[in-house]
Amino acid sequence: MQLENNRIYLRPWKKTDAKSLYEITKSDLYEKSTGFAKSNSVEDSLNEIRNIYSADGCYAIVLKSNLKIIGFINMRIGALSVYGAALNEADLDYWVVPEYWYDSYAVDAIRLVLDHYFNDLGIRGVWSGYFVGNDDYFICQRECGFRYHHTEYDKLIIGRKEPKTINVTYLLKEDYLNK
């Protein structure tokens, strides 16, 4: 499934995207911001597409103007959630390359998946989070209606390198639709 607005579209990852994924996940900043290990090669990125990014709800964020992949967004429903979401809830994570951080592409991508999950899939709430000190993530989430919920200390998330303190945010469907 593809989701889109006038600036971006979200689409499932393809094996042919391995080089693009490598380009957006090879930096130390990616590793620091997301907690995931940076990619070391195009082959590593291909394996990540096969094993992680091919999951339902994981999308490449693509600029319509030049078809460049500038990030990813991922929604996990219920039991797949890292925040213990109920079966009618989901959680969200995302990454946009730094040169596009202040162009609201992450906000666009978040709103596209929220519209789809709330309106088409009947999800009642979405969890997200950000590492303590990574306030840019919170600003982006707040702009979409998320509110601080609680803090999880020394949280280890599968695929991440080390435990982190995470401020967890939450957004109810009703709050999003009434905004």
C-alpha cells in the first residue's frame, strides 16, 4: 500500500532500495538518534530490508520532487509494539535524514500513517517515544498531537545497541481527529 500527500509518498521497501537505505543509515548521527546500529554496507542494508523493513507497516519516505528516499516510518500493531500496546493500539518510529529535519517531512509522514491507521484500520491510540535529550523528536510528535505519557528507564528495544531512557508519548484517535 502506498500513502501520499502533495510532497511525499510512503511505500513498502524493495530490495532495490538497499543502496538508499545504506545512505540514510550509515551515519553516526543515525545511530545516536535512533539507537540502532548504523549500516556498514549495502549488503547489510539489503539484509535489513529483508528482515526488518519488509514488515507490514514499514514504509520508505520518498520525496515526490525527485523520488529520493529520505527516511523511514514504521507502525507496529498490538503485540508487535515495543511499548506494550493493546491489540487496538500501535506504536510508531521514524527517521528522516538530517538535511530534511526542519522541512516537516517527518510530520507529513506521521500524519499520513496516523490517518491510515485511525481511519482505515480502526486503531484507537498510538504510542511513540524519544530518547531523553532528543527533543527534536518530541517537537515533531507534539506537532502531530502526541502528549508525554511516562518515562521508561534503561529500556532495551530489540535491534538497539544499548538500553536508553525513553520519554513515551501517546495519541488517542479522538484527540487526533478533533485537532
